[in-house]
Amino acid sequence: MKHFAPVKFISLLFVLCMLISNAYAQKKNSNKKDASKKETSKAGEEAPKKISELTKKSKKIEGLFTFYQDTTSGALKMIISKNQLEKEFIYFSQISDGVLDAGAFRGSYRGSKVFKIKKYFNKIEFVSQNTSFYFDPNNEISKSSKANISESILASLKIEGIDSLNGLFLIDADQLFLKETFSQIKPAKHPKASPTAFSLGNLDKEKTKVLGVRSYPENTDLAIEYVYSTESILNGGSQAVTDGRNVSIKVFHSLIKMPKNNY
């Protein structure tokens, strides 16, 4: 008995160690599986849905750029196709209605620009192009045409829906047009202006809205009403301003297909 007691003790200790090690390994594997499930679930939630699912209750407006407008909320979605990526388009805007106090009046032009649409991973970018320079492609200096020139990323919008079969991407157009993305509408305050001079409030995202969308094969037009609000004012503006705390400026936006004229 005296010779076998140590052996039994060692055997028992070995068995206990094996059981503890096995239990720890099972718990570790279980944690890994749970973490893997969470990551998979999270990835599944973030993955873009099918465009057909997201536009069931929307009115389709087809043209150069196709839009979907929710028939309940009026929320606007925009389709970008693969063949529109890395291509240039022309942007143009004009005041539909405004007030002289804000420097915006009916018919005034807001300028134009050339922009390009790019895809960056899960986002669609609208990038304004610098048109101040021209480089002769036959000249060696054209190799440095991109040097020290800054492009302007106007917007970077997350892809919300995908149609893989037709190469289409769905983005939130409200994030593009219900902001001063393409054109600055509210004028900057002049440093020498009187403190009591009339000025617009901040852009009110709750009141700003899409008035209309028309899309054709070679251009797309949108009418947007921008509302600038503030709680209190020192100067209510002229008689043309109904209430200086809430001022509306209506703008026409046009997206135009770039003509093929080698320009």
C-alpha cells in the first residue's frame, strides 16, 4: 500500500490537469465561435441591400441619373451605374426664387463646374475637377499635369443598395442635394459689414426639401427649397422678407452629360 499511494496521487493529479485543460480549451473555442458569429452578423448588417428591396415604396424617375422618391416621406435616392464611374459631367445651377437681401434673386446664375464620379470601396465620391489648366498630351510636361493641383471632393456617400447584375449602386440623394454640396448658397459675411446687417440663419435640414425632379437622357434637373432659420434677429430685412427668422431660397440644379467634342 505504501508503494502504490504516490502513484495513485500522481495519476489523480494528472487526470485533474487534463480535465481542467480540456474545459479551458472548450471555453476558448466557444468564445471564438461566439465572436465569429458576432462579426458575421455585424458584417451582414452593414452589407448593402438589394436596390429592389429599398425602393419598393418609391416612385422611379429615369434619365441620365435615375432617382427613387419615397411616396410617403419624399426621401430621395439616386442610382449610379458602373459605366458612369470615372466619367465627367457638368453641373450648373440657377436661382429659381430668392430675396435681394440674401444676394439671391430669380434668374441669377450660380456658376458651373465639371465633376467626376468615383467609387472608393463602399462609397461613391463626387469630385470637382480643376479646369484652370490645359496640358498638351504631346508635350512631355503633360506627365506632370496632376502635380500640385488639388481636386475637391464634394461628397463621399455610403452605398446603401446594390444591383450586381446590372452594375448599379444606390445612394442617399438627400445628402447630396439638401445641403450646399455643389454650390454655396448662403453668402459669407463680409468682415467689414455692420453687426446689424441682414444675414441668413443656418440651413434647416428639417425644412429644406425637394420640390421636383425631372430626368432626361442627357440631363437631370432638380428644384430644391433651402430654408435658413434662426431663433432671433436684429435685422428683419426688407418688406420682401416675410420673416427674417425663416428665409427660403429656391434653386435649380442641373447635371448634364459631357458632350463629345474633344474639349
